[in-house]
Amino acid sequence: MGKGTPSRRGGKIVHIRCRRCGSHSFHRQHEVCSSCGFGDTARRRSYSWAKLKR
């Protein structure tokens, strides 16, 4: 194959380590952590349907 979406995604680091929760979920461009919500809200991102990680 060749061409298409996968060929355009090479070598870009999108997510980095979050300063608040430490997970590798902080989006560099949006400046928001998808795991804890840092950069978007003062409260921690949490949902009742999500399992508690321990």
C-alpha cells in the first residue's frame, strides 16, 4: 500500500507526561490532559463509569 492517513502521522509526539497525574496523556497542542483534565479544569476528571486505577 502507501499514501493515506498513516503516511501522514510519522514522527509527531502528540501526548507527553502530565505534570499533575503523571500519566502519558497530556496533549501538547491542546494543552489538556485526557486522563485528569489538567489545563481544562481545576477539578480532577473522573466519571462513575470509569474504573478506579490502583
